[in-house]
Amino acid sequence: MTDASAASPPFTDREQQREAARIGMWVFLTTEVMFFGALFLVYFYDQHIFHDAFASAGGRTDLGLGAGNTAVLLLSSLTMALAVRAAKQGRDRALFGRLLLTMILGSAFLALKGLEYARHIHEGLLPGASFVYEPAALARPAELFFYLYFVMTGLHAVHMLVGLAWLAVLAVRARGADGRVDLGTPAEVAGLYWHFIDVVWIFLFPMFYLVRGH
Amino acid sequence: MEEDRGEVILFRVAGALLALLALTVGLSFADLGRFSFAVALTVAAAKALLVAYYFMELDESVDAVRFMAAAGLVWLGLLLAGTLTDLITRR
């Protein structure tokens, strides 16, 4: 049986270990900022050059679905923050329930996203040989818009899948913890990742759903 | 075990986030001309700050953590500012 209060080598105490894990996760998230940042730069650059085409193409995404999905993701961040709170207090049952709720909301987000993808592909908005767009004069830059849309929301969805797998592992650990294992630090690190994915989406939402012509 | 600083604040932050979402969707129907995208991004930045500060617990993090978070923001700012300044000042 592991001693819940002992630190793992090379750390001398739990708090030191927790702080190191936190900092390590933030360093990783900083590299993620640069990873998504490069794509954001491409978007802003193209949005400036092809302003009218992006406004036109932005009108083709489903604002209702996008806003609903944003609300779902924001709520999943709330349940995640509550899960971390429970983990720090050693309340394993509450942690398990809140993780489950977070995973349900995350899965709902991905399901709605999948529905959107299917619709767009059906409408011929998947960039490539089958891409069709009216007015035809805006087709090339509109294709660029949807290329960025699929790449950026797709990478975001991949991050969501990783996050869901991470939370599932954590939930299994919480289930068998019985108060013997301190899950405060693992939950907090997973929470940082989950909230980061939320932050990325917070910016993707105006870029792909609120950019529209009047 | 940590001192519970209250889950109420987390619910309040979530409420504020949803209110900001409603605001930005509402504003997208108003014709703000060329400022509409900038306004939408400003609301997004406010939401991101709320998530980072309260949900990601920057409010109670040590300086090293805050420094890393700020570093990411500054590097990204340099990347965007440098390139976009070049773009918008070309003739």
C-alpha cells in the first residue's frame, strides 16, 4: 500500500511535487500555445486579405450549433474545476462523478461537432476536388476558410479525444482510490489540459462562427 | 488537504462565461462594421482570462507558474504583432 502523504523521488514533500507538476504542465501548455498560435496567425493573415470571402464563408457555419457547443464546453470546464476541487479534498466519489459529468459534456461536444462536419461535407464544403461554393468568385478564399476550419477544429477535436482518454484513466483511478491515493495533483494537471482546450475553443468560436457579413 | 475556498466562485465564473457567450452572440447580430471581429475577439479574451485565472487557478499559483503563463502569451503576442504589423502597413 502506498503512503498517500509521501512524495515520490526526487521530491522531498508533496507540495514541492505538486508545484513541479504544475510548472511542468504550464511549460507544455506554452508549447501548445505556439502550436495553435501558428495556425491562428495564418487565419488572421488570411482573414485580413480575404475579408469579404471570410465574412461570406463564416455565414455558412451553424451559429446555433457553434454557440450551443461553446456553452457545453464552458460547462465542462466548470465540472472539471469542481472535480479538481473534490480531488484536492480527497473526496474520491465526488471526483468520480464530476469527472464522469465532464466526460459526458466533452462527448456531447464531439458528437455535435461530428454532426456539423457531416453537414458541411454533404454541402460540398470540404476543401478539395469536390468543393463547391456560391458565389463562385469567392470560392478560392472560401475554400481557404474551410481548410482552416477543418484543420483547426479538427486539431482541437483531437485534443478533446486525448483529454477524454486522460479523464477516463483518472476516473478509473478515482474509482479504486478508496482514500488511499492522493489524486489532487493528477487531477489538477489533467484539469489544466482540459481548461486549455476550452480556451482554444473560446477563440475558435468567433473566428469561425461570428465572422459573418451583414 | 487544501482549504476549500468555496465552490460558489466556480459557479459564478461559469455564469459570467455563459453571459459573455450570450453577449458575443447578440453583438454578432449588430452591425458594428469593421469593428465586429475585434469586439468578438475582445469578448473571447475576457472569457479566456476568466478560465485561466479561476479555473486554471492562476489566482493562487506561485510566481513561476504565472511567469510561464505570461511567457506563452508574450511569445504569441510577438509572433502575431510582428507579422500582422507588416501585413497591415504594406502599400
